Amino acid sequence: MVKVTSEQILEENLITQLTQGISQWTYREDLKTEEDLWQNFRDKLEQNNQDVLEGIPLTEQEFRQIQNQLNFPSFYKGAEWLAGENGTAKVEVQREDASLGTIRLKVIKREDVSGGTSSYEVINQFESSRSREIDQNRRFDVSLLINGLPLIHIELKNRSHSYMEAFHQIKKYLREDKFRGIYSCIQMFVVTNGSDTRYIASAKDTNLNEQFLTRWVDEKNQPVNDYLAFSQDVLSIPMAHKMVTHYTVMDNERKSIIILRPYQIHAIEAIRKASNLRKSGYVWHTTGSGKTLTSYKVARNLLHIPSIDKTIFIVDRVDLDQQTTSSFMSYAKNDVIDIDETSNVNELIKKLLSEERNMIVTTIQKLNHVMRRFEDKKDAKNYQKLRHLNIAFVVDECHRAISPVKKREIEKFFSESLWYGFTGTPIFAENAKKAVGNLPRTTEEQYGVRLHEYTVKEAINDRAVLGFQVEYKTTLDEEMLDQVLIQAHPDLEKQLDELSVAEKEFYLPKEMYLDERHMLEVIHSIVNKSRRKLGLMGNNSGETFCAILTTSSINQAQRYYDLFKKVKEGSSSVEISEETKRVLPDFPKLAITYSISENEEASVYNQEKMKEVIKDYNHEFGTHFTMETMRGYNRNINDRLARKSNKYLKRSEQLDLVIVVDRLLTGFDAPCLSTLFIDRPPMQPHDLIQAFSRTNRLFVKHKKYGQIVTFQKPSTFENKVNDALVLYSNGGENDVLAPKWEEAYLAFSDGLKELREIVCVPKDFDVESESKLKLLKFIKAFQTVDRTLASIQVYSEFEEGMLENEFNFSLEIYEEYEGKYQNALAEIKKSKPDPEEIEINVSYELESVRQEEINYEYLLLLIQSFVPSGSDEYELLTQADRKAINEIEDYIASFKKTNQQKGELIEKIWQEVLANPELYRDQNISTVFQSMIYSIRHAFVSDFSDRWKVKEDQLNYVVDNYQLNRDRQFGEAELRKTSDYDLYRESTEDPVNKLRYWKVMRRELDEKLREEIIPLQR
């Protein structure tokens, strides 16, 4: 039998890797407690600030001031402090001797990498002591200290376990509030089992989303999974220092830390090298992979190069109504540079001529005005200064934001400029623009060589984005299609049998898709056939997804808006199903957005229609937009659809569907957007991929794909999509699309057949007496059934009764199998691993019928939005929002029906938060909730062991490992050995006799655990 490398050896090997050779990490075996860490930090602080301290060391009272400053209420607050003033994080001390005044001490310098005052230390087996008696002491695996502060934390498991177990361990520590005090500075978590390694930015447990665990890849996008290789690439110096300073971004809007993904870092480095050589170029990063964030970091980091005077980030004018500028402002709030969003041309000229080295966000239109301003002033001093500025232009969505002719004009004016374009859909020779003189026709001709690429195939493989599930629908069956063609083109009647479906679609008159009957079929599909696509399957009305419907014209978009209103009013032939109404009684909440021109013939009607739309919108959401504030209306739609702010967690503030023509189909980022409905002819390849990519952002675990449903010319559309994917997936088009319905259906059918061959009737499967080999086969087969069952449920073809009618399978049968599966998994976890056995994922999380945990975390997030934080004054704005309060109370009432014990605890916290929010300032509600559960569990164990006279630690073990479907529990025999009947009889008023003692005690233990404790831990 092959022996599995132990966790301890993995840990030792990691420390050796970090400290050997040219590495600057030093192993500190002596640092094991928080007291040790604080003393170590104090020594370094005094050593690095001798000039400020002037030979007078810190007193105990002064150091307590520092400890208080570094005990952050959230990791985000720690990141804010770490960003510092001009890149230096400092602490302020009021000296005990008043004559010495107030001093500021340097802690960490952003730019002081691998030199100067920076020190790098590794510790392991840190003892995180319990803060309450009911807690448990914990030992952390490995932590990395920079200047004495733990900024990176690593949890390891051995190779017989999944790295996800290390991830769940970190979440457990977060719930237990273990990362407090000096550990509240942590910026990055790393989890590994030796073979697979991932990293993630620090966050509280309810926000630490496994979807954002990131695998490292090298410059050629090859994965780096092994923990020692990862350590060499990412945790060596200077890289580790850069990861938590240079490659970390604070999103002020979400109050979260973002650590760049590897391909973003490689792109930044590639542009830095090119700029040093005075070369321009472009970056091809697939849409949805974070280009805006990458381009922000590029524009910001280019200012490190002394030869560059300014960086100018060019955005499309439409983007100023959208998200790019607000994203930049959110990222830059805690950065060491200023971003100037120029409000007028004079301001832009002033910024360009200033001596400050800053980043400017502006549009082509404003740059155009600058050039026009100096057309007749070519001898002026300012003209010459502008012309010879060393400017680096960074252009997001580089084909939409600037045309080839305009770029050439700007290059001629700013003669020393460098250009870096970002695009998810480059223009190649295969789809080159039409020739206009000698103007560039491809991305490479316009910007220069490709400096870095990261295609949709690679992004899906790395889980940076989701794959696409595309359904090609039609409201015409083949017979109807033929009839329509004969009516429109009588001369085709004799040729119909010879024509392919795509050829027939070519001759279809456009009017067919403007027919109201077609449009009602589309609406029926959206409101009644897309429930799973939109997440309308559970009890969480606020945790659903949203969608976009794109049409071929403004007029058609307006007609759709009117038809949807009629459907909602009940005055249409299409009725919203009761299943949908049960989850979302107000579905669909919709809006429409389109561009309005003052000069077009249809403009008057479009403006009148938009007034009606805005009036509806104001009524729905309590806003006050007018035609004069259209820009604000559009931005509000973007924010409401994207749901990035906590405000939009509440159902009362959410949109379900936005109807558009072209708006929002490029550059719009909304992770909660799951589906794009397309009722228009196929677009050009780059437009198709751009539009599709609105849907495939990572969000929550049960968002499986970016989903696309088309309603016109299905055969033609499929061909166009395949062509686009061939062009933009770099040979990986088969890896980008989800299986077709027939393939997904067959995979589930085959999986179920294999499961039944192993275990036909779940109740007859005796887990404890079966061989290990059969248990492994059963576990693997059940996981396959669960995964494929979750997969087929997102297809429109899936019907409610299908499982029972076609497979003789039901939720009840699934739950019987699940009970046996959990017991089998517990048995396997007890046994010693053997690498030669069937490989299973012991950390696999069931996907098919899980909703309750999501409900509970979602509820806690809603309550958290009512808790004041930092120095913010608590205003009664949220309390006054009766809608939001009613919403939370409705969720709690609904939750209590499925888990009364847990629901009552949540209700208690909610009432306390409402009554006295200051009591909870800066507290993590999830941690508060977990503490209440621990208190109840601790009281139960203490009372039960005292009543029945059994040892508390052994009872704790039984409670920790209790399995609902198991007759004999783990640790039960050992618990029985600790029982003392004589002591029980002496201390009990009406004791049971000795023969019945264990049986009665065991029955009461089962009842109490099932009724009072297990529901809280579920």
C-alpha cells in the first residue's frame, strides 16, 4: 500500500521551500502565541522607527494604543490601513510623556519590496486561543509575516483530502472569530492538499465565496497546482509582498478586497516590459475575466515608470453612463494615486499641463475638443508642452472606445504617446474591418503586437468565468416554416425538400418575428419556462438571478414592454404560472432602456414612451427620474440590475428583466445576471461573444452556466455561434459550450443506471457491513447522479414530472440515497486512505436539492446591512424602509417553517439589531449567530452529561460526529464506558433501573439532538 504524505511533512516541506536558497523568508519556530507575535511586531516597529522614537522606547500604554489601532473590525478595514498614506502604512501614538507629543510610526511600505526595512518571517502551529469558554483552541498551519504582521495565511490538508476541506476549515475559523487581534490584518488565504492549491482574498465567512478560489497559472496560462511550485511562483519574495500590496485592490463600493488573478498579473508585467522598451500593444482577455480591473492596475502601475508623465484611461462615452468610471473611483478611493474624471475640456487641459503625475479618465470627445482648441495655436508654449508629453493611453473595449481614424489623429497630436488596448474580442484578419484607405483593419494593426492573451477556453478551464449553455428556440415548427415560406415566396414551393433548415431560414420574412403571437410565445418562455435559469426554485425571493431581453429595434422593445405589462395585469393570453408566483408574486419586475436622439423622426414618440416607462419605474422603486435625468435613470438601472450594493440584496429593490436593443450588451458587469434572451437576428462574431459574456460571470455555486436562449432562425444562429467560438476560443470551442440537452439527459440516465446497478433499493443497503470497494463505487456513482441531475434541471426541456414518469425517480428516493451516501462517506473518512483505490471527492457538496444553507446565509447578509460599521453614524434610513424590514421578517417566518430552531435564533438577533443597532457595531452577524449556537450546544452537552453522569469530552465527540441515518453512532461505545450509573442513581430523584439506564439515556440523546441541536448545525 502506498503511504500518503502526512500533513506535518507537507508543512515542513513548505517551510523549507520558503526559507531555502535565495529566499528572504526566515522561519520563526519561537512564535506560537498572540503574545509572541505582538512582542515580535513591537521589536520590529521600534527598530524601524528609531529616528522618530529618538531613543525613547514605547511604554506599555503606548503599545496598547497601537494594538487597538491594529485590531480591525474587518479585513477590508485592515486593507484600507495597509494602503497607507502615499504607500506607507502608519500607526499614531500619543506619547505618555505629553512633552513628546504625538508621533506617527512607519509599519509597512508598499514599495519597500525585498529590501530596506521589510522583514519576512514564517511561523507555523500558531495557537489561536479561545475567546470564550465554550470555544475551542485552534492551531493554524502556516502564516507569513511581513514586518511582524500576518498578511498571508495557509491551511494544508494531506493528499487524501480535498483542498476544499482546508477552505471550509478557514470558514469555520472565521465563524469562530479566530482571525482577530493581530490576525485581523490578513489579506490573503491559501488552501492546498499538496497536489492542488488555490488562493483567495480574505473576507468574512458569509462573503468568502468558493467560486473565487483561484488557481495560479504561468505566463503561458499553464496551471501551477503543486504547493511547492505555487510557493516558488507566488509566495517567494518579492512576489508575496507584491500580492498583498501591488496586486491587491480595494473595492470601496462592495467593501471587499480583490487579489488579482494570475493572468491579470502577467498582463500587467507584459505591459510594463513593453513600456520600458517604448512599445505599444494590446491585451486579449476574454470578456468577463476582469479587463476593467486589469486596465485600472495597468494605468496605475505605469505611473511607476519615471519616463511616463501621465496615464490617460479612455472610456467610451456610453461607459460614463455605465460602470467603468464608478468602478475606477471605487478602486482608487484607497489607492496612492488620484483619478481625475475630467468634467470639462478646460479642466482636462489643466490636468494635462500640471506637473502632477496622475491618472486621468476621459473620453475621446473631450480629447477631440482639446486638439481643436489648439488647432490655430501651434506656436504656443502650452501646445508644444502637450505635444511632447510622455503619455500612456490605456483603452478598455479598445475597438468601441476609439476608431482607427481618431486614434491616428490623437497620435499625431501627442507625438510621444504609447497605446495599450484591452479587448475580449479582437479583430482578426478573418473578421477584419472594411478597407478605408490605409487605416488599420485589425487589432494588431491598430495597437501593435499582442502582449498577453487569455481566451474564453482558458478562463472556463480556470473557473475564472462560466461556460455557456445555449438553447436555440423557434416559435415555428417545420411545417409552419414551410407554410410561411410558400406564402412569402411561392416560387420556392417545389424546392423546399431540397433546402436545408438554414437555407429556409434565409428566406424567412422579418415580419414573422414582429408578429404578436411570436412575441407572446417568447414571453411565455421567459416567465414560465425559465424558472431554473432565473433561480426561481427555492424560497429565497431575493436570491434569484436577473436577465436581459435584447430585440432588433426600439419599436419592438417598446412593444415587448407593453406586452409584459399586460401579462402582469392578467389581461393577456399568457398567464404567469402559480409556481413562479409562489416564489416571486411580483415577477417580472422590468425596465426598458434605449438611446434617444433629438433629431430622428421617431424621437417624439420614443420620448413620450420613455416618459411612461420612467413613470412606471418611479412608482415601482420610489425614485424621481425625469427625461432631464435620463443619465441617472440609466445608471440606476445598471446598479439595480447588477445588485452589487447591499441595498439591492432586498427583493423590493431588485429588477428581474431589462429590455434593450444594444445597451448593456458590452462592458456591463452583473454577476447575478444569468440569462440573455435574444429575439433578433444573429450579430457579428465579436458582438455575439460580447453579448453572451454578460451572463457568464462567477456568482453563487448554483449558477452553473451563462445561459443564452435565442428565438429566431435556430439553425442559422447555431452556425453563427459556432463560427464565433472557433474564432475566439483559440481552438477550444468544444470546451466553451455546455452539453446539448440530449447529451445532458443521457449522462443523467447513464449515471442513474449505474447507481441502481450498485444499490438498487437504498433502504436495503447496509453501509456498515459492505466492503470498502462497494462503498467507494456507491459514493462515486451517487455524486455522478447528483451532478447530472443538477445539470439537466437548468434546461428548458426539463419538466417537473419527468423524473417520475421517465426514470421512476423522485425527491423522496433521492433523499433515501442521500442518507446512505452520508453514512458511506463517514465510513470512508474513518478508514486509512489508499491512493490505489477508486478516487472519490470526499469534499464534494451535493448540488441538486440544496436551498436551506443559502437561505440562512442570505438572511444573515440582509441583517448585516442593518449593522453600523466603522465610524459611520447610524442613520435611521434603513429602519424607515418598512419594505426591507417586512421582507426580512417574511424570510424569517418562511425559514422557521423548515428549521424552527435556527429561525428563532435568527429572529432573536434581528429583533436585537432593530432595537439597538449600536450594540452590534462592527460585529459580524454570522459570528454572533455561531456564538449563540455554540452556547446552546455547550449548555446541552454540559446539562446532559451532568444529568446522566457521562464524560463531557466523550459526549462532545458523539455530538460532533452524529449521523441522522446511522443506528450506532461514532464514539457511542466509548461514551458508554464513561457512564457512571451509581452516581446517576444517587443524584437523580426518580432514576430508571440499571437495565434500562443506557437504553433510556440513548433514546433521550437521539431525541434531544434531532429536535434541538442538529437543526442548528445543519
